[in-house]
Amino acid sequence: MQKGDVKALELKVQEDDLLKQFVGLLDYDTRADFTSQDKPSSAGQLRLGAHLLSRLSKLKLKPIQTKEGVIITRIPATNGYENKEKLCLLAHLDTAPDASSDGVKPSLVTAYKGEGIELDSGAIIDHNISPELANHLGEDIVVTDGTTLLGGDDKAGIAVLMHLAERLADDRIVHGPITIIFSVDEEIGRSTKYLDIETIDCDFAVTIDGCERGELDIATFNAEGAKIIFHGKVVHTAVAYGKMKNAIKMMTDFIDLMPHEESPETTKDEQGFYHVHDAMGNVEQAELMMILRDFEKEGLERRHAFVEQAVDKINEKYGQGSCEAIFVKQYENMETVLKESPAIVNYCRAAFDRANIKLTEMKVRGGTDGANLSCRGLPCPNIFAGPLNCHGIYECLPVPSLHASFEVTKALVELVALGQDGKSQKAE
Ligand SMILES: [Zn+2]
């Protein structure tokens, strides 16, 4: 069993600018807070944003910070490349609410041998927790002390883009017009509300927010949320016979109608599901929160109709007006948009090739910022940033994956500037 070494990390960052960039971001506690209505939801995101703003300004760029804390930086094209397609690159400043990001103590496991990693807290990252670790034998891996998450999601993406900005600002890399965006509160689903497609004004975009090396996300679920409300009738239990209607029982009847074999815990790969995730109530009124997910549009429509039928059945049993459903569209599968406007996915595929990174195209069993942006008119797949076991204390970052993410992003910028392998040309 190997352990992380703080000294080894200190030595390594002296010779590795990109890693240094990453480690420097870990001092900022940017945990998103869904209980807060502030924009952004935590002050640490503003502090990290301000730090990045001043560093980008030193590169003679003119970044702005919006009132919600989003950092937007335009990097003018290399001379002669002004008319090339406009590429937007995004990463997010916040870290997941699931674990603390306060006082992150990173250390380095040198040349991972394959027997698991023991963190200072005693927690162990082994191949049960993280089967992907087997892909990283012999690699240096950044870990935490086991009391916080690492924050590679998405500070690895931020580090890649900061490292890239330095090289674009002085034209070390030939490029067309580039916009770099550091968004806020991605982890609590608010980030794209603060982004305006017209203002971004780009032909396409890529988020650098995936995990394992080689990942290119080109599809997401179609997603809808539903609130089911049950109206009961309260009568004293002594005289309830034939009169009382218990909203809690309506709710359990409703849950029983949902197909158990189509839940998150019983589905995988390309199967969709129904998921009840929150319930509250008493005899008089009960509310059930659920989400519906499906890769196919028709599949989601079918699930929507199924829930409506279940509502009807409850009303038949308990009387009209006993049950109602309120649906909210959440996001759409970006695959449809990316198939209609395939240039950016083609550029990404070519970029993996150019950077010599083995490509794994994935359908995400969830949503991404890119799903929202794509459906609003800015085609936006997602590429890996490198961290594993995100959102918890087992999070770690194989250093070669961070570099590979940078190499793919750099290759993407170059290919878009050259107009090579986007296949479909810019729409006139
Ligand atoms: Zn993320």
C-alpha cells in the first residue's frame, strides 16, 4: 500500500508548470452551496475568480467578472486567423457540495504500483473503489489526506485553461478567436443560467470537465423533473370511517405504480429510469419529487405519459382531484444537436488523434453544462480533465491525465485555427 508524500509533490511542481498551476488552485475553498441563494453560492468562488482575473490581466488580456462571478476572457486570434471559427472553452470554479474543499492537503503518490493508496485519514483508495486506478500503474497521482475532496473537478479543467491562456496570449500556439469561460455553481445546476449564448458569440464550445483520460462525452440524458402532489382529507380517527383520505397512502400507492426495474439502481448503460428522490407530507397533503431520464426523446415522452397515467389511477381510486403532477423540463440530450452540427465533435476526435490520446466516446448518464448550452444553440461536447472518484475524499488525479487533457485542448485549438478535420465547414 502506498502513501502520498507532501515533499514529493513540492519537488514535482518545481519542474511541472501545469501541475503547479493546479496545486495553486486547491487553496481556494470553492464548495458550492445549494442552500444559498447568493450568486455565486459561495464566496470562495469569487475569491478564486478574482485571483484568476488578476493573473489573466497580467497576460495583457482583458478578462471580465460578471455580477454572478463568471470570468469571461476573450483571446484575439493570431494575425491572419481572425476569420476562423470561434471556439469557446469552459471549466467551472466550484467544487461539489458532497465533501469539504476547505484546507485541501494534496500530496503525491510516486509511480503507483497497483496495491492501493492509503490516505493520512486511514481511508484507502483501492481498485474496488476505483477500478480505473488499474489504468494508471507507474504514474504519479495527486491525492488528499482523506478529509476533503481534491477539487480536480473542475480545478484540473481550470488549470488546463490557465496554462493554455498563457500560451495563447503570446501566440506560442497559433489560434483563431478564443473565449475562455470559468463558470460558477456548475455542481448545483445553476451555471448555465448565468451564461448568455448571444454574449458568448462563438461557433461552438467544449467543456473540460470529464474524468478519465480519453473521455469525450457526446450524449446526455433527456431530463424532466416532476412534483406529484397528493390531497388528502383529514377527519378525526374516531369517526374517520368512510371519510378520511390519507395523502401518505396515496403517495405510497403511487410509488408502487412506478416500475421497480426502471430505477437508477436497476438500470445501466443506455437504459433510462424513474427516480423518486424526496418525499414529505401528512394525512392532509403529501408531495413527492421525482426525476425522469431517458437518452431517447420518445423514451422520455413515454415516461412522462406513464406518470400521468399513474396520476389518473390514483384519482380513480381516491376521487378526482386527489392527485396532480407538475412537470419541469430540465435538459435535453445534446446528441441531437451535435449530430446536426458535427464540426466540434469532429474537431475533438481529430484533436485526440493529434495529441495521441486513445479516445473513448461516452454517453453520460446525467447532464453536463454542454447539454444546456447545446440545446440553446451552442454545440458543446465535454472532454476529460483527468480526476478520478470525483465528489468525495477518494478523489485523485493522475498527473499524466492532466497533461493529456492539456495536450488535447491545445491540439483542438490548433486544428480549429487550421480548419482541419472539422469536416463540415463554417455555416454561411
Ligand atoms: Zn465538474
